[in-house]
Amino acid sequence: MKKILIPIILSIGWSSSLYAHKDVAVDPITINESEDGIRDDYIYVGIAFVYHRTYSTDHGWFDNSAKTQDETGGLTGLIGYNYNNYLAIEGRVSKSLFKEDYADISNYAIFAKPQYKFIDEERDNCEDGYTTIYALIGYGVTKVEGTDGKTPGYRGESITDDSGFQWGLGISYTFDDENEDDEKHTRDGDITIFAEYNSFMKDREIYARLYQYDPKYYNKLSQDAITLGLHYRF
């Protein structure tokens, strides 16, 4: 009799165990989302106008009369990954295109972008724009080549090709891309405009002449910029 009861008891216990496991809740896999259900992680690309100031002797902004300071205009292309509302990563490429007295400039950099978004928690379905303040902290390569038309022999001569710490401060405003046919408001397609101050290098050693000056006297070069642009969210 015992030989019959033992298998029956074991089978009942095994069945009860299986049934109990069916009621165990499994946590769903979640995507990086804010409290309102909008995804925080996304890719964006952008373009900007950049106004470089390259100098050995600082004469302030928008003063291109000083021969030891060259102010040039150019473009910046960027691609970024926004991880969440507080951090993004950006890669940038910049190139001067006009107003080059002696400085033909190119810059390549990657930045960590700590940020703070002023988002209204009570906004209706996230259909509002918002302001963001941020910093850029990273590493880049800056190249400056001579392009002085008065001394063609120095055209294309490398003034500096240096790499190091770069930083910036900025503010932006994001316009919401409202789509009435989109039942789930994703914010894909949002456009952001931004303004920045950037510092690319400070007192870097140079080994080429600026115009016809003595390199022993003008032996250091600095570069910063004002950047205005926009980027598009995918």
C-alpha cells in the first residue's frame, strides 16, 4: 500500500509546483523611457555655422584688424547619441571656409555632453518645446595652416596640428514636431536650435610663422569659437 501512495503523493506535489509557477509574474524588458513614456535615447544629426577666432595676441571678438588675430567663418557637422535627459555623446567636424587671412582651420572632436532639460512635467502629451543648458567636455584635434595671400610661399604651411582637451558651454531650444495622425507621440522629428561658446586650444606651441613675424616672439596660438546651428532628432 505504501508503495502505491508514495508515487501518488509525489505526482500531486509536482503538479502543484508547476501550477504555482504559472502564477509567477515575469518583469517585462523596459526601454530607456522618461516618466511620460517618451524614449530618452535617440540619435540626432546637425549642422552649424562656426565663427573661429585664432590668435597669438587676444584683441577681443569681432576685431579682424589685428594681424596677430584671425577671425574666420566656417561650418560644423555633428552626430550625437542622447542617452537620457542628462547625458549625450557628440562627434563633430569643423572647417573654415571664408575670411581666412592666415588661418585655414579644421577641427575633429568627440564630446561628453552633460545637460539639463527644462521640461514642464504637466505639459499635454509632451507637445511643448523646451530649453536645455549643457556643457561639452572632450578631446579633439585642431589643425591650422597658413593661407596668407601676401606671402604665397607660406600658403598651406602647417602652423599647428595639435590635440588635447576641448570644452564648450551652450543653450538650446527644442521645437516639438506635432503630428496629429501619430497616436503615440514619439517626438521623432523634433528640431533643436542651439548657440555655444567653444574653446579648442589655449597657448599651444607653434613652429611656423604668422605672416612675417618672428616665431620666437609669437610662439603660441589659441583658438575659440561661437557656434550657431540646429539638429534633427531621429
